[in-house]
Amino acid sequence: MTQHECLWTASAPAPRPYLDKPLPGKTDVVVVGGGYTGTSAALALAKGGARVTLLEAQSIGWGASARNGGQALSCLHDPLAHLVEKHGRDRARAMFLAAVRAAETVEQVIKDESIECDYWRSGSVEAASKPAHFETFEREQAMLYDVAGYKVQLVPKGEVASELGTQAYHGLMINPRGGSVQPAKFVHGLASAAERAGAEIHEATRVLAIERLGLPARDGSRFLVRTDRGDVHAKDVVLAANAWVGTFIPEFRGRVFPVESFILATEPLPAELAARLIPNNRVVYDTRRVLAYYRLSPDNRMVWGGEVTFSGVRPEANIHSLRRGMLRIFPELSDFKIEYYWGGTLGLTLTESAHAGMIDGMWYSMCYVGHGVTLAVYLGRQVANGILGRSVDNPFADLPIPRIPLLRDRTWYANVVKAWYGFLDRIA
Ligand SMILES: Cc1cc2nc3c(=O)[nH]c(=O)nc-3n(C[C@H](O)[C@H](O)[C@H](O)COP(=O)(O)OP(=O)(O)OC[C@H]3O[C@@H](n4cnc5c(N)ncnc54)[C@H](O)[C@@H]3O)c2cc1C
């Protein structure tokens, strides 16, 4: 029986609710959003001695953070060659190495805070969907070493079976770093760590607007944060609301748009089959524009996401599309039931880059293009460093975010973009 329910939340212990406290009238830092960005920033701020108040409209992890594919990647969405073209060699190197440090940071924070989230240093596999994509891998491998001193391994078509039990790909690129997490356990572990360090967390608290005070108040407050449970004065604000940031920060309206991605999980597979399909238990994604990303869960389910799926359509239509994509790669899964199916929302901009910096005196970090498991944790921590007056590693600072013309109904926009990219994947 397929359940329209997220495997990760269904298979995690029931989280502690953060509903028991009145809002403080004032605080040092308000963090808006309780995903990886917000909980990581809150943890670092509280450890740095700041009085932190995290406000989450729904519940911890409700956004993308409890529902994603759990691929903790040590790279960026853009290949290094594209980054060099867009930003020049030095900034591209800094961006790439920040992503590597982001993966290391995730591993370290899980260890330091004893977060039980099934972390496994799996490394990742990028799978060439077309012959030309493997040639791109060869150039990328050389460039990664030349520009960043970073080593990846290539697997030619004839040897793919050592990594994936399928004939569908034209070669692979293996990134040995990074790993996989159980996303819901990870975000709840970060929230608990932040609370232990002294952060105050308030769920079911929606920020409606943020006003900058003309003159700082006598207690140093510079912002008035208006919520549906009352107002909070703060010296600093961290915007960690990702896809929804434009709903209360007018400057981001029409620039950050939400895109839904869907995932299914099969019933648990026999151990022998699971070990044949993904022998080294790595996380996997392919090279299409509308890519598929997949992995095994700790109990050997195939967890498959991506494909051309649409927001606002009947769930069954998206399940069919996901299942078709999965069976193209692993036909032997046709006999296995789909037991879970869910969607989640990512924030994207036209730049297809991460964005972190300052707007109108407030700090923000968002839009990690499918790499937020690591980048959100890292950049959330960098934002905290900035507030604490420490050195900051943020090569994504203040990249311009173009406005999208006529972006009012954001659902149709994301659907059209996906359909167009899906078409390009088929023809090019
Ligand atoms: C289906 C799916 C699969 C993905 N797979 C991967 C993957 O395998 N690897 C990877 O690296 N990345 C993946 N991602 C992306 C990754 O999950 C995100 O980049 C990351 O979770 C972003 O974290 P965040 O804290 O910035 O945002 P979110 O987790 O989205 O959190 C933002 C929070 O802000 C809250 N909020 C919004 N507005 C307000 C308001 N007004 N007041 C208070 N709170 C508010 C929301 O309720 C939400 O909980 C995936 C995303 C999805 C949707």
C-alpha cells in the first residue's frame, strides 16, 4: 500500500515539540526558519554566547530539511568548469572548496553533538546519462585536480557494475567524500544540539514582517520581528526560510521561487539485491537537467527522487513518473511495492547558485540547488560567525539575484521550467 507519507519522518523517533514557551520580548538574534540553515546557525550562535530565538512557522524540519534525499554531497550543483566561466578561477576554487569543507563540517557536527542520524561516509556517484557526459567527466576530473587539487575517480562504461547494477549509464564519476544521512533525524539532532547549547526554539510561530528600527533601541535592538504570536526585538536577524523568504522579505519576492521535488521509497529489498544494485552503498545522481537522485535507506529500500514531476497534479501521476524512471535503470524493481511517497520544496533562483550574505542589515543564507544537506549547515554556521564577529568563509556572498518577470503564480513557473528541461534532456 503506497502511503503519501515521508519515509524519514515515519522512521524517526517522534520529535520533541517546541511549543511550551512564551516568546521573549527581546533577544540578541532571531533566526527565522527551523531547517538545516536555521538550526545550524542557532547552534553556532548559542555556542558563541549569543541569546538566540529560533522561530519556525510549522515544525522543525517541516521545509525541505526533514524530507530530502539525504545525500550529503562534497561538491556543488555546477561543475567546476561552469563555476570558473561564471566567477573566475579564484572564486570558483573558493566556492568548490567551501562545498568540500561543508561535507567535512556535517561529519564533524554529527560526531561532536552525537547526532544519531545513520550517517555513513558513502561518497557519491555521478552517472553519465549520455556518452558526451562521460567526456565532460574527463575534463572535470582534470580541472578539479588542476584548480582545486581535488581527486575524483572515473569508472568507464564497461566497469559500471562495480558501482551500480545497471547497463544504463555511459560511465561514472566517483567523489570519495561526503555521505548519507537520515534527513529527519539529522535536522532534529541539530535542533536538540542548539537547544542544549542555550538556543530557544519556538514552533508554530510565523514571522509576518521584519521592521528595521530607525535608531537602535537603548538595549541595542535594531529590528522588530512581527509574528503571529507577538513581537520580538532583536539586535540581529538570520533569514533561514529558504523557498518562503519572499513571503515576508519584499526584496526577495519575484527572485526566489519554490520548486517541488518528489521522492518514492520501495519496500525493503532483499540484502543480496540491494548489494547488487548499489554495491558500495553510495548516494547516486545522474547528469540530466531534471536529474534522478537515489540511494538505499538503512533498511535497504530504494529511495528514488527527481524525474519530471509536477506540483499541483494528482500524486499518482508523479509516482508513475518516478517509478518509470527507476525501472528504466533497475528493471528488476518492478516486482517491489512502493511503500512511501512524498514531496518537498526547494528554493531556487535563476542563477542556480547558493546565496548567502546581507540584505538591509539582516543576514541570509538559502537556495543550495539540491546541495543543502551540507551547504546549509556550513553557510548557516558562517552567518553565525559573521554575527559573532569571527572570520567568515562565504564565497557565495552577495551574488546578484535576478528578478523573474511576471513571477506571481510560482507553481506554473516551476512546472514550465521542469517540462522544458525534461524536453531538453530527451533531445540533447
Ligand atoms: C525532495 C527534496 C530532495 C532533496 N534532496 C537533497 C539531497 O539529497 N541532498 C541535498 O544536499 N539537498 C537536497 N535537497 C535540498 C535540501 O533539502 C535543502 O537545500 C535544505 O534542506 C535547505 O535547508 P533550509 O534550512 O535552508 O530550508 P528548509 O529546510 O526549507 O527550512 C526553511 C524553514 O523555514 C520555515 N519558514 C518559512 N517561512 C517562515 C516564516 N514566515 N516564519 C517562520 N518560519 C518560516 C519553513 O516552515 C521551513 O521549515 C532536497 C530538497 C527536496 C525538497
